[in-house]
Amino acid sequence: VATYMVHLIVSYGVGVWGLDGLVETRVEVAQQYETLITPASWAYYIWIPILVTESTFVVAQLFPEYRSRPVIQQGVSFFFFYTCLLQTGWTLFFCFKLFICSLVCVVLSVISLASLLASQHLAIRGRRSREEFWLFRFCFLLHFAWMVVMASVHFALVIRHNSSEHLATQLASDFAGMSILLPVACYFLLQKDGYNLIIPAVILWSYISMAWRLQWPSEHLVEDYGELTVSALRQTVWFFNIILVALLGPRFLVWICNTYYTIRVIRLGEDETDDAQFSIPSFLNVHR
């Protein structure tokens, strides 16, 4: 709890408020080193649901009825503690323009959150609880997905900062950072657990914001790369958006139907080893 509070204070006091003008804020630094894949400013409002849901988690896990659950004890473990420390370091390093150090913090945050989610998956051992999902898993899926986006964007920013005179290198890093998000989204689209669809949905959100910003690019981006290059990357991002919507839409509808419009029927027999479960649509009105 203390580490999370420090993370919140540093994120707002330094990252948003800039210590009342003593240092540059995250937005000011990002605009100063803008890349072709920097998301639109409104995309960063995703931090609101991330912080709200993580605050809910921090409070909920204090209650005895939740504290001893495997999803907390074996699932979250110390990974959330490490993530808060890394996020605090990321904010400080980024605002003081120590970009390589901040990139390391971002990558380690992705690894920490991925380890947390994998640990939770092993801890629940196939059990599914909507209460546990919304209280203890949703926030980390959302946070992990956005940190994956931030890692790719931050990679492009580091290249721009250290290769300011090599536009070809900068352009290559922009395309690489943008392209790596698509296979990540597709990987989670193929998972059986429908809750993982949150990750490609967040990546879709980032793609839309990138294309939106390139619709009205800043003057220095047009001067550096040229209108043709900016337009080509914008159309590429929109193409990626179409691919994700085409894949995510049907997958999401199937998950919704299976989760909320089916009845789980348990077939009982004399031998317990013959027990089986299957799902049927709720509208069929089956009686046992």
C-alpha cells in the first residue's frame, strides 16, 4: 500500500504537476521528442481506469475475506510491489530525460506485470470468478497492455533522442515499434481465456490514437519526414486497425455469448471419473 501511494504521488507530483514548474511534465517531454507513433494526448486518459481499478484492488486486498485467496497470495505476490517501484523510477527518469534508464524501467514493468498475470493464471487453476476478475485481474490486464504500448513508443523515442540526425533510423524504429504491437494483439486473440481480449482492445485503442494524431501531424513531423512518409504511416496504422477490428469483433461476440448467455450443465454419473461439463445456450430452456 505504501509503495502504491508513493507511485501515485510521484506520478502526479512529478509526471503531471512537474513539481510546480521545477521539472518538465511527461506530456511536455513527450511533445519535445515526438515520434510518428506517439499516441494522441487523449489516449493517455486510459491511466484513469488503470489507477482507479488498481486503487480498488489495493483497498479490496486489505479485507480478510480476500487477503488469503490464492489469486492474491500466490498470484499477485510481490510482483505488484516491484511494478510500483519500476513505475516510480520510470516517471522520475523520464521527466529528467534519462531515457535509457526510463526505457529499462518500462521493459522491466512489462516483465513484472506479465509475471503477475502468469502467476495469477496458475494460482486460480481453471477456476473462474467474475468477482475476482474485476477486483484482482482486470486492472493488471489493462495496465500490462498499456505498458506494452508504452514500451514500443518509448523505444522509438530513445532512438529519436540518440539518433537525431539519422531520419532513416528514426523512421525504422517508428515502423518497428508500431508493427510489434500487432503480433502481440494476435497472440492474445488466440488464447482461450476471453478475458485476455482486453489486451488487443487496448492495443486497438493505441492504434486509433496514433492514426488520429497523424491525421493532423505537427509541423516539425512534416518537416522532418515529409508529407508522403507521414501519410504512408498513417494509412498503415489504419490498416492495422481494420485487421484488429475484423479479428477482435467476432471473437468478442463469441466470448460474450459463451460467458453470459449459456447455462453450465453438470452430467452426473455413478462413476465420478465420468463427470463432465458442457455449456448450452440459455434460451433453449433445458430442464434436468
